[in-house]
Amino acid sequence: MLESFKSIIISLIIFGIVVVGGYWAFVSLEPGGVHVVKQEQKKLEQKLEDFEKDFNSLKNEINLIKEWQVEQVQITEDKLTTQATIESTTSKNQELITALQKLVNDKVVMKSGSQGTRVGTVQSFLNIYKNENRRIDNSFGPTTKNLIIQFQNDQGLTADGEAGTGTFQKMITWLNSH
């Protein structure tokens, strides 16, 4: 009987091992089709992750290009504004330079009591030179004389308060350098 008991126990142990092994095989092993699908899913997930990285990289590059374009537009606008300002100032001063050159060519001399648009030309220059906005009255009075004396002193000319060829030429030189 002991022998039959041993064989029953061994049979139960073998049966238990077979049951546990079968359960493990049933739970952990999957059919071939399921395994292939899971591998494909992993590949697709990896591709999706790679595409997302590429997409984000391209999006960043596009943003950098947009920023660069905005900077280029701003630089171009700044250049155009500066150029327009220079052209405006140059053409504005060019008219005054031309008028002063005409005074030089005509050998005009102005002093206290002189009147006319030529005096207004000199007063326009003095406004630019002193960065002021005095009224241009086309009359060479004491204020105009004092401003001429200041200009002549600043430019190393004889400060006699009269505006002649030398003073006009210095005015033209100053306008060309400013």
C-alpha cells in the first residue's frame, strides 16, 4: 500500500507540474498572430515618436526662420527710414547750400540793416547751426549780427558781424559736414 500511496503522490505531483506548466503556457505564451501585431504596434509607436521629434524640430526651424524674416524686415525698414531721413535732410540742406553758394558767387556782403530773402537764407542757416527755431524776418538786426559773430568765432573767422564770402563758405562747409 505504501507503494501505491507513493505512486499516487508522484502522480499528483506530476499532474500538478503539468497543470501549473500548462497554465503558465496558456497565460504567458501568445498566438503567433498576436505576437506579430504587438511587434508591429511597437514599430509604429517608434515611428510615431520619430515623426513627432522631426515635426517639433521642423516647427522650431520654421519659428527661427520667421524670427529671422521679422528681423530682416525690421532692418530693411530701419535702413529705409534712415536713408529717407538722410535724403530729406540732405535735400533740405542742399537747398540752403545752393542758396549760400549763390551768395558766394554773387559776392554778397550783409551787415546790420540789410534786408531781403538773402538775409532769410542766412537766418535759416543760423537756426540749423544753433538748433533753434527763431523767426525768419529777412532783416539783419542785432540778433542776427550777434549770431553771425558767434558763428564766426566758432569757425575761427574774424568776428566782425558782417556776413561775406568767407562766412558763407564756412556755412556751406559746416552744412556739408553735418
